[in-house]
Amino acid sequence: MDLMTPSLGLIFWQSVIFLISFIILSKFAWNPINKLLEKREKYIIDSINNAEKAKESLKKRKLKKRKILKNLEQMKNLIINEALKNKEQIEKEAKKKAKLESDLIINKTQLLIENKKQIAIENLKNDILNMSIIISEKILNKEL
């Protein structure tokens, strides 16, 4: 049973070695490890804070972007409405102008037709007069 129960000397030396190891580790290893852990923890906290600041900044930019897009949409609608009004006004003016021009052309054409008709009637009268003179001369020549 000696293998299962350690002797008093073994327990003493193991305790001494453990205490020496503990003191050496606490003096030379744990302080630098703790400092590194604290430094790493500070870095992580700073990174989290920076990420939250960036998130806030992103939210502000998104709100600003939405506001700008809304303003642009309103401006676009205003410009489109104004363009439609201008288009309608230009169309009305063009229709009025076309109507006036077509009426003017129709009037000129009617006058021209009337003049040609008068000229044709005059020519027809002259032709009839000339024919009647010729016929009367022939009749007179036959009688004489």
C-alpha cells in the first residue's frame, strides 16, 4: 500500500516545490500575463466603443441620406409638375397658333378661290360675248 499513500517527506517536498513555483510564477509570469490580459481587455472595450460610435455615425448618415433623398424626391416631383404645366401651356399656345395659321391659310385660300372664280366668270362672260358677237355677225352676214 505504499504506492497509494505518499510519505510525509514526499508531501513536504512537493509543497515546497509548489510554493517556490507559485512565487516564481506570480513574480515573473502572472504579472506580465495579467498586464497583457488587461491591455487586451482595454483594446476590446475600446474597439466596442469605436464600433458603437461608428454605428451611431452610420445611423446619423442614414437619416441624413433619407432626408436628402426625400428632399430630392420632392424637388423632382416639383420639377416634373412644373414641366407638365409648361408642356400643357406650350401645347395650348401651339394649338392656338396652329389654329390661327390654319384659319389664315383657309381665308387666303377662300379669297384665292373667289378671285379665280371671278376671273373664270369674267372669262366665261367675255367668251359668251365674243361668241354672241360672232354669231350675230354670221346671222347678219347671212341676211345681207
